[in-house]
Amino acid sequence: MNYFFVTICTVFFSLTSIAAQEKIDKYIVGKGETVNQIAQKFNITPYDIYKLNPDAQKGLKPNSVLLIPKSKGKIAEQPVKSAAKQQPKTHEVLAKETLFGIEKKYDVTDADLKKANPDLEKLGLQVGQILNIPSKNSPKTNVAVKSTVIYHTVLPKETKFSIAKKYDITVAELEQKNPEIVTNLTVGYELLIKGTRPKIVSKTAVAETKAVPVKPIPVVKSEPVSYIDYTVKAKETFYSLSKQYGLTQQQLIELNPALSSGVQEGMVLKVPSKSNQIASNSAKQNVVLTKKNSNDKKTLVLLLPFNIAKNGGDTISSNVSRLNNDKFLNMTLDFYSGALMAIDSAKQVGVSMDVKIFDSNEAKTTSNAAAIFSANDLASADAVVGPFYQSNVEKMANLLEQSNVPVISPLSKDAGNPTPNLYQSIVPVPVLKSVMFDFMNAKQGNIIAVIDKKRETIRKYILENQKKVKIAPLSETGGLNVEGFKSQLVKDRMNYVILETGNTGMIKYTINAMVSVMASYQVQLVILEPNETLDTDEISFEDLTKLHLMYPSATRENNSPEAQMFMQSYRKKNKVNPSTFAIRGFDITFDTMMRLSQDKTYQETAETMITEQVESKFEYHKKEEGGYVNKGVYILYYDTDLTVKEAK
């Protein structure tokens, strides 16, 4: 009995001593920092941070404050059992080496290597970089650390892969701790991440032991994980595959043991189907690209339709006449002048790139793209911009599909045929419309569409795809039924009124009806595409500003210092203001060069980054049928100070 009492006292005082020594520090999160990086900085685990900061599981925000346990860093200072001292190993990264290859060479895990080299998470692997290689015989302490139990409640759209990735464990480890999720992962289920799930005990249990009450959770069935076969393309890496399918390198290897020897073109991999993937686009970041250190000099190819062969023998006077009358040639030359400005601007920020320019000599359905491909090693290029016409740019993409060289379509508005390596940089009209509706729905607005009888196509589109939208009633003569329209308005919410008519009278009736109810309702006028009637003298511009006319646009009015500098430089060099095509030439070329200057492939930047240049936004989304589409849309509106502003 005395022995039992002494033992209890010893444990009690030991725990009291430990608790007294443990102090809490406050840490302000820096921009871009992750829980893993902060944990490494303080020599603690991510679980220690989650324990004191449960909200950190939802993500970190810059300048937010974290509570950091101070005593954890002292554990390593405790006496340890005899362990041979070893000199730290280092490794200089060579060209074409991968993290997997280095980890395999030194027999270390991915987590240990990244812990020893924190910059790997942020900057990736770079040629010439000196890595610290953790020793396999690292000293281990004999101090017993009280285990922390970590739980995670499953949210909608989460998968076992995404949850395992979040806590840096494997899917197998997650299933081992939670056997009930092997067949099905349900929303709302409380997963055990770390530690041992406490057993429910009787009321007579010792005071220090608390039972964790299990609350009934509404079960929502989720679809079982399904897999598809995927064939690896040229130049694809562990990084690009991980981003594409939301898996870690280790998870990819677990699903495909053949990857232990590295990623090879033509390999057939088992990967989650699209229905099981987290929407990677939600993780895209709007970034301002700067040059990354890289020893690899990239190659960019521009295919521009100067069509010199057609006019090589012309006289000077005929060439002058052609310059005055050939709109297509002027468009090409303007685009080219903007591209030259982009190449010069990229050099000024330290981007050294081999830029090759070829005459694509094209008409709407013909070009010499195939001849250029045969005569030049375009398969070794890092990206190709052009040709201009959709059919020609598709042919070039097909020629380069095997080598997985990205082909950027600079001007075509056509949807075209799906090709995996084709990037449509012009925002399609259907995307403009859908983004506009997404914006209004996100604002929880009451949407009313005023559609005249001649616009049956848009009426059908709204009825089939935007079922929450109310269609304003028309009179017997086809005009707006004003009283019926007013009855569709609601209070305490913004009423978005979509105007789909070119009829001057109908436009006036709609605008007058909206202005008359502004004292009682929040109303805003919306158009889905340009409406020439609104630019006539018969429509009051003052009313359009009162109603904050709103519309989607693929370009913006940019008055930033950087944009003004571009305008001034262009005027100084070319003696004229840049045309729309000149600005387009700059935006496409500069954006492509800056993406290529990163320590990622063009495809990897397209899947993770949103960029903005002088007029355009580039937000590429992967299409289900293949290839990429740009969804970089601005929502703009007229303000009462007579300026156009971006809606937030």
C-alpha cells in the first residue's frame, strides 16, 4: 500500500514539474508559411501546433498568431543512450536528379529529407543546391512523451488522399487507425489521426481519466474511391502528377510500385478518377511571377503569320499599299511589336531565354507549321505561341503532343478540338457568361432576366443552365410588363437585372423601371455581352452609372504604374499608342516567358498559378475532354464617378 502511494506521488510530482516547465510562445505567421515549416523552426511536430491552435487545420493566414509550446525544443537535450557521432552528410544536386532518386540513394524518407532542408517545401529542388542528408542513426531519446490525440472531422468533398496529405501520413496509416473507412468515407465522421482513441469508461473512473463523449453524427454517404489508368506523357514529373491528382509522391508509389524507379514516359499508372479528386483549381494562387534561379536556358518559339512568301517580290509602293489596307498583316505586326517589348522587359528582370520567331505563312485553313516542325527541332522547345488560326494551332499541338510541348493559342476564340497540350488563352464567350452568373449567385442575388422574343437562344440557355433566374414577363406586344417585373423584385438583397435585348424602347422601359424603384430596392443592371444600343445617344449614360451597369470582360482598364510604364515605353519606341493586338502580344509573350522562368514546367504553373499582365488575366483550367481553357475573367461595372471599376 505504501509503495502504491509513493508511486502515485512520484508520478503526480513529475507531471506537475513538467507542466510547470512548459511555457507558451506566440508566433506571427509570415506570408506563405505552412504548419510544417513552423513546426520545423521550433523543433516540434505539426500535431503540437494543432493541439493549441485547432483552427490551424483550416489553413494559415498571414499575420495570424499561433501559440507555440516552448518546452518541446528541450527534449533533445536529455541524456541519450550511447550513439556514435557522425559527420553530417551533404549532397550537391545534379541535373535531372529528383527527390525520389536522392532519397533512394541515401535511404532516407521524404519527410526526413525535407525536415533537414526546409527550403525544399518552398523552393523545390534546384541544380547545384547543397542538401543536408539526415543520418539514419540519429540519436533517440528515452524520454517518455505524453501522446496527443488528434482528430479530424471529414468535410464535404474531402477524400482519404487529401486528409492523409494534410497530416503527412499515408492512406494505409489512416485506414489502419480507422478500419471503418476502408470501404467508405462519410462526411461528418470523426477520424483518429494520432494517438489512441480513448475508451469510454464508467463514472467510477479516476478523476484524471476523462471519457470522450461520442456525439451522434449525421451520416452522408460518399461515393467509393474509383480509379482509372493514366499514361505518363513526356516531361511529366512526380511534382506535376502529384498536383494533377492530389497525391503525395509516396502515395503515388504505393498505388504504382513501378514508380520506385522514377517517372518514365509511357508508364500506365493507377490514379483516382476525376470524381474523386479535389478541385485543384480552388487551390490556385494569384501571383506576380519573378525570375527563379535556374541553370536551364529555356526555348520559346513564336509562330507569327507575316506571310512574307506571298509578297516577297512586291514593289515598295505595293508593300506600302498593303500595309495601309491589309488588316491581318497589321494585326500580326502589332502583335509582333508587343512581343518584342515583352522579350525586352523579360531581359530587364533577368530572364535569359532563347526566343525563336518563324513566319507561319498562314491562311484560315493552311500554314507551313508542318514544314517548320520538320525543319526545326521544335520538340525540344519549352513552349510554342501560335499559329493564329484555330485549325493551324491545333495541327501544331498535334505535332507536339507526343513530346508534351505546350502550344498556346494567342488569338483564336474557337473552342476547337481537344488536345492535351493546347492552351486556349482567349476566354470563350460561354465562360464569360458562366463566370458572370457565378458572381451573382455567390453574392446571393435575386436574378431577373429581361429577354425579348428575338433572343430565344439566351432564353433557352438560362432555362436549362440557370434555373434560379426569373424571366421577366412581357406584354402582348412583346414589350416589358413593368408591373409584373416589379413584382419579381425582393428587398434586403441585390436585384441583378440582366438585359438581353437590342430594342431601344425595351431598354428604356427597363432602365426607367429600375430607376423608379431605387429608393425601395437594391438594383443593378447587367449585360452578358457587349450591347451596341447602350452606346447610342438615346440611352442616358448617367442612368447607366446610377444602375452601376455590370458586365464580364476578358480584359481590364489598367492604370497601374507598371501598365503606364509599358504604355510610355511602347510610345517611345514605336511613336504610336499600342493597339489591342500589341498589348495582347506583350501579355501572351511576357506571361509565357515568366512562367517558363519558374522552377516548374509550363503545365505545372498553369495548374497552380493565376497571373495578370497589362490587360489580361491567365487562369488556366484543365478541360475534361483534354487541353486547357483560360477562365481569367474580370467583372467590371460603371461607377458614378464615370470610371470603370472591378467588382469584388
